Amino acid sequence: MSTESVEPGHGHSPAAWTAVIIMLIAFTIGAIAFFYELPIVVWAAAGLAIVGLIVGWGMKRAGYGVGGAKTQPKGH
């Protein structure tokens, strides 16, 4: 029986962290705006969430994703 596991490192990269932080801020703003019935701000927050996805994708393409050229693998 083998105890080896191949962990792909989901979310352990600057690209993933940046995208998630941007989207968390967007969802927080959107939830508060929804509570105060500010539809324009809710839609702006939805747009910011999409920007978070684009930023994460762009950073991954630039080499900051898991296993990218500009990231250092952690030694466990």
C-alpha cells in the first residue's frame, strides 16, 4: 500500500490568491449593496468579480499559477 499522494496544489499560487481576494471583496461589496438596495453597486460588484477571474487567468498565463515559471515550489 502506497502512502504517496500527488497533490496538485490547488489555490497555492499568487494567481489564485489574488483572484480569490478580489472576488471576496466583490462579493462582500455586492452583499452589502444588496442589503441597502443599491442595484448599480450590486452590478458593479458583479463586474468586479469577473475582473477577479480575468486577473487570476492573466496572472496564471504570466507564470504565477501553480507550477508556473515565476513561482517557487514549497518543500514539504
